[in-house]
Amino acid sequence: MTPRERIFMLTEREITENFEDYKKFRHLYIAAFPKEERVPVKYLMKHGGESELIACYDGETFCGFYSTLTFGDVTHILFIAIAEELRDRGYGSALLGLISRRYPKNRIILDMEAENPSAPNNEQRLRRKAFYEKNGYTESGIEYVWRKVPYKILIKNGSITE
């Protein structure tokens, strides 16, 4: 069985200020997202049941994390990241699967940098889009610019309007 065919039995743990692997989470957050895309971590932690910041584990191995914000039947994936040494092994798809199972009746949206042939990371953007499409996400038709970076909103389980 190849790593991509492996069935993951991931567990989830809420990330709080007292989280045992807070340093691992923080390091991954800083390494995976450019400064202009990050927000203070305190804004990602649980607020009134609407937001969640969740660490994912394969056994005792910290695999990555995701952050969501839910309003009604729309769950927005704010951030999702896999530990660098575990990338390209199926963990990203496994985390997206966890989110889908956690919110089975919700439309799930996420933002990604829009493709741009002149962007230095355009190849990465194209690979990221293909990854999300492979996991059931489609373009919503909504695009915007935040902090001078163009984004597209992708969606799973329905449609959305501005």
C-alpha cells in the first residue's frame, strides 16, 4: 500500500494557549504562510463556537492543523497546513476529509491565491488548485484582493454568492 492509498486514522485536538504542541503549531503556521497572509493566532482560537483551531495527529505524530470559521451552513477554511516532512503523503486530503465529516451538511469554502502566470509561485498555485479540485472543490466565481494578493474562493457542497 502506498502512502497515498493509506487509510488515515487521524485524531484532532483543539489548539489553545496551553496546547502541548503549541511550538510545533506556531512554527508550522509561520513557515507555511507568508507574513502578509497571517493573522494573530488569538483570532484563530475558539470564539463563541464559530471558529476552531484544530491540530491533527497520526498516532502521536503532529501532522498539521486547520482553522475554520462557521456561520450557519457555511464553513470557511481559513488556514490548513501539513508539516513539511509529511507533505505529499496524503495528509492534506485526509485533513480536508476530517473537515468534511465534521461539517457534513455545510457548504465548505476556502481561499487560494489566484493563478497568475507572472507570479513567482504560479506553479505552486496551479498545483494547489489541482489538489483542491481533486478533493471535490470547485471555483465559486468569487475573486477578491486582500493585502495586495489576488484570491479565488473555492467551494464544496454547493454554491455561494458574494
